[in-house]
Amino acid sequence: MYQNFNEMIKTIEKLKTDGMYGGDFFLTWEKTDDEIAATFAVADALRSLRERNISPAIFNSGLGISIFRDNSTRTRFSFASACDLLGLTVRDLEEGKSQIAHGETVRETANMVSFMAEAIGIRDDMYIGKGNKYMHEVSDAVDEGYRQGVLEQRPTLVNLQCDIDHPTQCMADMDHIIHEFGGVENLKGRKIAMTWAYSPSYGKPLSVPQGVIGLMTRFGMDVVLAHPEGYEVMGDVIDVANKNAAASGGSFKQVSSMEEAFEGADIVYPKSWAPFSAMEKRTVLYGDGDMEGIDRLEKELLKRNAEHTDWCCTEDMMKRTKDGKALYLHCLPADINSVSCEKGEVEASVFDRYRTPLYRQASFKPYVIAAMIFLSKVKDPASALAELEKRALPVRNFG
Amino acid sequence: MYQNFNEMIKTIEKLKTDGMYGGDFFLTWEKTDDEIAATFAVADALRSLRERNISPAIFNSGLGISIFRDNSTRTRFSFASACDLLGLTVRDLEEGKSQIAHGETVRETANMVSFMAEAIGIRDDMYIGKGNKYMHEVSDAVDEGYRQGVLEQRPTLVNLQCDIDHPTQCMADMDHIIHEFGGVENLKGRKIAMTWAYSPSYGKPLSVPQGVIGLMTRFGMDVVLAHPEGYEVMGDVIDVANKNAAASGGSFKQVSSMEEAFEGADIVYPKSWAPFSAMEKRTVLYGDGDMEGIDRLEKELLKRNAEHTDWCCTEDMMKRTKDGKALYLHCLPADINSVSCEKGEVEASVFDRYRTPLYRQASFKPYVIAAMIFLSKVKDPASALAELEKRALPVRNFG
Amino acid sequence: MYQNFNEMIKTIEKLKTDGMYGGDFFLTWEKTDDEIAATFAVADALRSLRERNISPAIFNSGLGISIFRDNSTRTRFSFASACDLLGLTVRDLEEGKSQIAHGETVRETANMVSFMAEAIGIRDDMYIGKGNKYMHEVSDAVDEGYRQGVLEQRPTLVNLQCDIDHPTQCMADMDHIIHEFGGVENLKGRKIAMTWAYSPSYGKPLSVPQGVIGLMTRFGMDVVLAHPEGYEVMGDVIDVANKNAAASGGSFKQVSSMEEAFEGADIVYPKSWAPFSAMEKRTVLYGDGDMEGIDRLEKELLKRNAEHTDWCCTEDMMKRTKDGKALYLHCLPADINSVSCEKGEVEASVFDRYRTPLYRQASFKPYVIAAMIFLSKVKDPASALAELEKRALPVRNFG
């Protein structure tokens, strides 16, 4: 821990967080610097309580609703863990099981599942221009339901990955970085390389690279984005990154080789993604139900990927980083050479060396999600945390 | 709220509810008037507590088991919400995942899933003569298990829709009506029209129209049932409706046009259903595994439906109702013209105007289900509610 | 109950259980006699508390993770019930829904789902040499995650059936026997027959017969294993049974007819299983993806089974047992003649006569699982149980 509990509370006291009270968490760049800082501080405070066997449950009952429109293990369990930590029970909305397929509108379903819902977590990252929009529709629906007296409470929406951003992942990544470097004040001038890497699979969402450059440019770091030609991310997010870098006193740069990006980097994040234009094309094809077109696109994409198998986080590549010892990040699961595939994003020996830090990176996610919900539900987070410590409700009795 | 909390408690005190203690909830017409009134009053009292951030949890642990033999979003979440409200966690019995398909008997499974079960909610509405029977088999099984010491507690069975009745829906509908009209005492002489409406889908259960005429005839209202020829509901329920109407000082009438039913109505409930005789035929076909016969039947039914596309809740139809402003009800999801289908049960402008009341109608369901469980579990509901208010356990801390 | 609560606590006080603290439960023969005795005593104590409407919840929050690599109703609900009893909420890891199929390693997934996990229950019984091994991989992974600070707590692994043992089943069976015979001290010299029985299905796991002979030989009973030629169980477990019998002053014997096994038996456990060698062959075929080979093997096995339809627990067979009244056991569901199949493991009239005892046998499983978790989580189980009684938190309020 880079701060003790009282320091965390003092940090939170100084931050302006009332904009988060009663609100949702869609994109990190829609939040102020204070709100981002408070999310980290609350996440750390919740973790500190739990480490000392003190439950930070702010609910005595209530549901967390999860809606996953794409497969997920880690985010699914992170959301369930966050809800459990705060005293909520998760109920999955399985679209297969439900009547949504029968033509129900989003607005209606959102209210029908929310009578006891304190939080709604959604993953919808497959189609460009759709995921974030869908989340806003759900949020607007429950907002109206709450105002009209249909719902007794307004559920907090948490973006568990959309087509634009993956805020719970990137905030967890960032909290991990802060801890590894001993505090956010030690990050100024550090170089972080967000780079594309080869994968034999296709269609991986762009939300991680976009989320990373949209968030990590806010801390005075030198953020470098690298990918082969044709693997561009959304232009809007590039604009966000440039603005953030200017405001934070850091920099944002795009380069066209992994080597250049890794050169002297303090942190590297090599990860595959699909080209934005291909994802756009795929969205249209799905909309048209053109399955043949999708097959054709998939083959094209895999072929295009295969031209860049040299974009791999090898031991040689790692040697280019600061003292050869950059912090290696991945959102997991990674495509590991000779483990999960023949050739992939990372060499097995590199991955193995960073296994524990990678797991620790992931371990911040439940706390970050819990912090997002906490800040939406609690008016005065600093004093609530102090009270929770004083209440000292144990997670485990008789341990 | 048409009553304050103390009035609700006084209402409950005067009602004889010991017949519900330790019992199940299968059909509304198996309950006395006092029991029906108490269910509404307890539902309202539970809601009143929750509105004031007071948890009405009567359990500190325990499971609610849900068994859905047909798709469901809203009822599934309503049951989960009701259980959560009372302190139970829901566990779904997924027949696909389980060994039921391997020839297990109902009796055995019912006990095996009930070791910590305080409530069992079942939806089984597809086959005539089966659903309600299955629920009784489950109830008998856990009853015997409890008496034999296999189970420490006797789970309460709640009918979440069978082939005969949909009590949680119709009780929620009724509670909504009571609230909209400012109390049950204002319902005498009101006209309610339960009418068939066209839908391009087929095989919708009869449990809603049956449940509505079986329940709403108990409050002195003039209940009218209307449907095209061939769309008759179960004769037994017609008998129930007639008896209820006579006893309550209201009336029950069947007419053969939507226009006549809507004429001067205070409340309208236009909704599609399949003809009882067709559902009976389908049950036999499924029993015989005659999939070709089912396909043929489906086509016949859709064709027959299509002869009645004029049974639609249009703006013109609504004008026939009392001051053109009848309360429009639907159990949702509705088939909305030009929204969920080309032609359906209701015009979009009508549906839109009633959207918030419709959602509010649905919002009573979790509380009604919770009240059914509450009255089965709590010996003295009035004093328990008073104690819950005094205990003042918050749903949300630090809000 | 064969003991009152205070006696149970005194029994537990005298037993050495620190070996279970922080540990897992894989195989019964890896546990000392004291640990086995403590598991029964704690199970009974937890049940005694619950019977008196006292919650033995030792957790105020936390998840139980269930991983079922084979279908299950009863064990799935038993684990969920045990978790609920102790205050945990169950979250299923559905491999279909998750990214495990995408090449994730066991080690990674085990940590990713365990951030709030206090217990992990796994059923993996299909492939010889795999299930138990997989459980150890999961256990090692979370152990390392805990030591590295990835996880705040170390989840307890409970074997819900592997290729070698089915400890939660056999411990529940044994607890049932102890209760039926009025205490473990009354079991010396009793004869128990674990026998193969005919079933028209194939590939049933060997974990029950193996678990039974590996456990029941520890109590001074005369344990007899009987099966047709070719239906041998694992040799290692035969060794365990022999050693146990010698140490406990009982006996272990293999015979080749059901008649001989039933002769004078106090307890009979007739149940189908697949030959060990066939299960080994099947494991290889699955590994090779040889579906044709699997089909062929299935046909062979069914044909081989069909040569032994006389291995059935008939009324005549039961007459051979002690006074014709042996306690009949089954892990359920049973293949019942003319009920679940034409010819099967047991005659319907025998099964019917023992239905309630069979359900009671099953009812011990949630408590046994809870006891396994309890003993792993609680340092001083006797005083914790005393405190729980004193805390007197009701399961149900206002009952």
C-alpha cells in the first residue's frame, strides 16, 4: 500500500466527488481528475478494510444486475466480487433465457429487471457505435423509471467494456501502475508503450488500447501508441489522448514499430486488437445478417494479422525497455507463444516472469468497480469509510 | 400510497390470515377475501418500508428456488427481487444443467434442491392440465420431506404462472388498480374489460385472462370478458368468475366484440391468448412427440388469429372507454403496432401514453410475491411489520 | 440426533483438527481419524443449530465458486446450500460462458474467479487421472495467489466428486449410517455390502464405490465389495481399504456375487459403475477426439452391462440381509425397475420402502460440505460453535 487508511481518507476528503453521486461510469474521460483520483483512493480504502477483515458492505440487501453481451470470465467475476464486497447479490440477465429476443425494448427490460437493482454492469463491446449507446439507453430508462416512481432507487450503471472504452480494466491497470511505482506522484515523465501485438485470433475489441491512451495520458506520462498500418483506433480517442497529454504536462505520440515504442519504456502493454475500420465493416455485416461476408472478413483479418507476427513481446524486445525491466501489463488472457498458440502476443518466458504482477494487476478490478458504485451511492465517501472502519463488521468471524 | 403504514398494519390486524401460515399460493380463488386483502396490504407495507430505506428482511439466510419451464425475464426478476427483499438468495433449477432429464422423479428432485429452501417459485404454463398439477406434486413432496425430517423447514410454493392462473401477475395488476383508484372501496361498479387482442404470435398462455376474471370479479366491479369465437377460456374459471361476481355484488359478462367490451370501461386489459381447445390439442401433440402436428397446428392458429386483426387497442377503441381515459393494463411485453410487429395488440401512441403506468403496474409484482411468502412464513404479520419498522435496518447505509 | 449440542462440542474439543485449518478436502483417506470424526461432529452441530433456528453463518460476505464439469442437481444444490448456511453466495463458473475455452490456463482462471472466494467446489469425475489432478492444480494456484498477495484470502477447495473419491457423498452416507445405528460405537462388526448393480446406462463414475470402501473400512465394519468380473475399481483404493480395515479392526473382502455380499448384511449399497479399464480407455479416446471409438466403447459397455441384469436389488435379494431389513443406501438418482427404466439397479417396492431414509441420507450432504469449509476456516471449531449458539442469530425472524 502506498498510503495508510487515514491518508486515503484525507486524500478523499480533499477531492470533489459530488459529480459522481447518483451517476454512472461510462468513459474515464467524462470524469474529472478529482473523480479519477477519488476512484483509486476509494478502491484502495475498500481493499485496505477487507485486508484487515473489515467488511465495507454499504448494502444490507439489493441486487447487482449483470448483462454480458460477450463472453467473459474475469470481468464477470470482478463485477460479482465487487457487488459481494458491497453487500449486493448478482443476478445475470441472460438474453437467451429471457424474452428480450421476443422484441422487448431496452427501455422496458431495463426497468423490469431493476426493481431491487442498486447497480447494473454491462459488457457490450462487439459492435462499433452500439455498445456505449446501449448503455446510455439503459441508464436513461432506469433514470426515468426512478423519477416516475417505478423504481424505489436509481441503479448505478457501470460500463464493463463498450466499443469505446474499458474503464474498469484501465482503471485497474492504472491503480496497479500507481502501486508499482509507489504513488501517482512518481509517474511524471515515465514512458508507457501501448502497442499492438500479433494474435492468431481476430476481432478483439479496441476498448483496451483506446481506454489506455484515454486514461494514462492524464498523469504526466509519455504515452506511446504503436501498431502496424491499418490498425488505427478511433480518431475521437486520439483527440482525447492529445488533449489529456497537453493538460497533464506529459506527451502522446504515435509510432509505427514495436521496437521504437519499447525503447526505454517504463511500462509496456502489448496486446492485439482488430482494426477500427474492420470492426465498423463487421458491424454493418452483422446488421445485414451477411454471414458469408463475415466469414470472408474474418479470413482477410487473420491474413492481415499474419503479416505482423514480428509484433511480439519477446525477451529481445523487453531488453529495449528501461534497464530491460519495464513493467509488463496485459488485461488477460494473453496469447502466449507455444502455450495458448504457436505464435502470439508474448513469449512464454516473459509472461511467466510477470505472472504474479499480472494477477495483481487483475486483482484491482473488483475494488475499482466497487469504488465506482460506492461513489455513486455514498454522498460523503470519506466519512462513510471512516464509519465503516469504526463499525468493524468482520468479513470472516472466528477466523 | 392510499394508506399510511399504520393504517396498513391496522388493516392487516383485522384480517384472518392464519390459513396462509405455512401454506402455498396456487390460485387466487383458493384464498379467502381476507387473505387476498392481506396480501395487498402486506405488499404495500413492505413497499412502504423499503421506500423509507427500511429493510423488511425476515431471513438472515436461506434460498429461494426458481423453476422456470418457460422463458421469462420479468417474472424471473420479480421472484429474485422478492426473495432479495426478504433476505433470501435465489438459486435457479436449470433443468438442462440438472439430472432431471435422466429420469429423476419430481418428488426426489423437489427435496434434493430444498435443504435450505424457504420458497420455491415455479412457472409452468405451457401444457393444459400439467402446470398446476406439477406445482402440487412439488408442494406435496416438500411437505412430506418436512414432516419426515428430511428438510428442516417447509418451503413455500409460489405459482409464478400455471396453465390455470397467473396469481402474482393478476394480484400485481389488482394492487395497481387499487392504487390508481385510491382504494378498493372506490371500485364498486367500475367496469373492467378483459379482452382478447390480435397478435402475430401464437400459443400465448390463457393464465392471464383466466386469472383476471377469477380475481377481479371479487371487488364488486363489472367484469366483461370479450374474445372472438373459438378463443374460449377454461369453463371452470368462467364458473369461478360467475360465483365471485354474485358474491361481491358486481357482475360478470361475456361479449363478442372489443367495441362492446370497451364501451364506457374504466379499465381495459386487451391481450392475446391461444384458444383453450388449441392448447389442449397442443398438449396432446407434445405428449405424442408429434412435431409435424405441432407445426400444422401453429400454422392453423396463426391463420385463425389473422382473421381478427381488428381486435386491436387503437386510439379509436380507447375513445369508447369512460371519458376516453380508461386505465390501460398489460402484463408486458405487448405486441405494439409498428414497434414489435406490423400489426399487434395495441397502437403505439396508446401504449406510449400509458408506458409509465404500465411499468408501475409491473412494479407491484415483487412486493406481491414477497407478501405471499411473508404471509406463509410469519405467524403474526401485523406485529412483525411493526417490529420491522422499529428495527429500522437500512437497505442502504450512508446514502 | 445421537448427541446433544454440548456433547458434540465436547467431542470436537477432544479432536485434533488443526491439520484441516487452512486446508482443502480432496480424499477421505488423506484425513486422520480425528479429522473425519470432527467433520461428522461439526456437521451435526451445524444441523443442530439450524434445527433450532440459529444461523451458523461464519461469513458476513464472500463467494463460493462452483465448477461442475459434469451435470449435477443434488451436489450442485448441496454445495449452494452449504455455502448459504455459512453466509456465502454461490457463483457458478460456467465454462461455456467463460473464456476458458479460449486457451486460458487453469492457474490463471483459478485466481481470476477467486478475489472474494472463500470456498471452491469442483466436480470433475469423467476422466481417469484428470479430475483429482485438476483440483490440485486449482488449489495450488489459489494457494500461490494468496501467498503472493493477489488474493486477500485462501479459498478452501472441496472435492465435489473426482475420478478417485466422492468425499462429500460418502461422508454424508457415513453420517447417515452413524445416525441410523445410534452412534459410531455401534458399528463394530456390522456388515456393509458395496455392490455393483445393473444399469442400462454406461460410464457412471467409480468415485462412489471407491469412496465407500476407502471410508467405511475405518469404523471396524466388515466391508464387502462385489461386482461382476471386469468391473474392478482402482487398485490403489483397494490397498487403502485393506489398510483401513486392518487398522480399524474390521475387515475388507471382495466377493463375486451380489447374493454373497448381501448375505447377513446390515447395510447394502447396490449401485452401477463402469469398469475402471473402460473408463481409462474412454479417457484416452476423448483425449484423441475419437468419437467413433467412444460410440463403439459405449455399445460394448452397454452390451457387457446387459450380461448382468441379475445384479439387481430385488425383494428376494433383500431377504438375504440381516433379518431382511438391511439399511438400503443409494447416492441417487437410482435406476428403478419399471420406473426410470425397464430393468435397473433396484426393484420399485424396495426403493419405495426406503424413500424417506434415502432422502435423509442425502440431507446430510449440505451439512458435511459446510463442516469441511468450517473446519478449514475456523481455528477453534468447538468454541466457535459455542459462540454461534450464544450469538443466536435466527435463520428466520418472526416465524
